[in-house]
Amino acid sequence: MANLVSLNNIEHKNLKVNVEYSAAYGHNMGCVMVLPTEFADVQREYPIFFQRDSQTNKLQAVALLGLSPDENLFLENGVWNGRYVPAVVAKGPFIVGVENEASQGGEQSAVVMVDLDDPRVNEQIGVPVFLEFGGESRYLQQINSILDGIYRGLQVSDAMYQTFDALGLIEPCNLELTLNDSEIHRIQGCYTLNRDALYALDTENVVRLHNSGFLEGAFLILASLNNVRRLIDIKNSRA
């Protein structure tokens, strides 16, 4: 269970974070949640699909990292071999939380929280979170930027995916990928956007998508699908 506390430069002045990527830290995953605020970066590296929650029926965008549930083709010897690391991975042991501000009449404000029980968190090995005299390290500044993108992405993701769904743009997609050695990998339970349905939308709905900022997201998702070939190439290179 996570031990989340609000980060501050007094109690946590000596805090360090091991920034390696490893299966020991849960990075050997076949897919990872991604958000609309990072689609432009994600689509250059990974194919973006959707998964649907069987209980709530809600959609969530994910980047496909491997050809099986516990295979991350970008993870190797403590390094993430990709030009972009998805935000929910890059954020490390930090999350955005909320606190009541007594000085502001009990209003809630966003704060950075750290999981002190995360195995990457310590006071001996890794990248310092704070500078010697209490200022934010460059690493923490990067984390703050990542968390801001996650926070903003969560504000728009549900509305975007619900709109795609309501317009009939979402369709199931079961992938069957054949490697050079004829080995077949089947990936089920994914959803994608129907390109033909998108291009068949009437002017009113196209304008609606454009004005909401969702049209760009749709095209980025479709463009990302070219990266399925890249996953196959990486897998073949390791055979």
C-alpha cells in the first residue's frame, strides 16, 4: 500500500530517487495509460489503442509497448529505449494530490505527493529531489511539468473518448502479428478509431470535434498505428 505524503523541502531535503527503469519497478508491462496532452509525443514512438472497462464501459487510451501483457520492448538494462517515456511512467513515485488550505477558507489546492514506500525512494542512491539549500532540483522541475500534463490530460480524456464513442468512431481491434520466424502473436481486447467513420462525419460534427480540440487527437491516434510495424521490427531483431 502506498505511503503518500505531501512533498516539502524540509522533511524531504535529502530525498533521492532511483531513476532506472526495471521490471522490479513494474516497468515490464505490455501497455501503459496515455493521455491526450501527450498524444503528439506518444504517436511518434508507440501505437495508441483504447481499452474498455468491463464494469463502467469507460474507454482509456493506452500505448502498446509489447506483444504480450508483461513484455516491454523498450525496456533494456535499466534504460527505456524510446525517445519519449509515457507520463505515468516518467513521473516515478510522484502524483498530484489535493490539500485543504486553511488559510484560504478550506479551499483545495493541488500538491505534489511522493510515495515514501516506493522502492525507488531513498536518501542514499539516485537523483536528488531538492538542491542543497532547498530549491527544486532540475529533476523535480521535470516531474512538476510531467504531473501538470497528467493533471490537464485527465481533465479532458473522458470527454474526448465519450465523444468518439458517441459518434460511432470506436471499433474493436484484435491484432494478429506474424514475426519473421512465423510465430504469431494475438492481442485481444483493444479498440481503435474507425478511419472511414471519421472521414464520413458531417460538417457539424467535424466542426464540433475541431472546436473541442478532439479532432487533432483523433488524427494523432490514427497516425500512431504505423508504430505497430516498429514493435514487430524490435521483436524480430531480438529473435
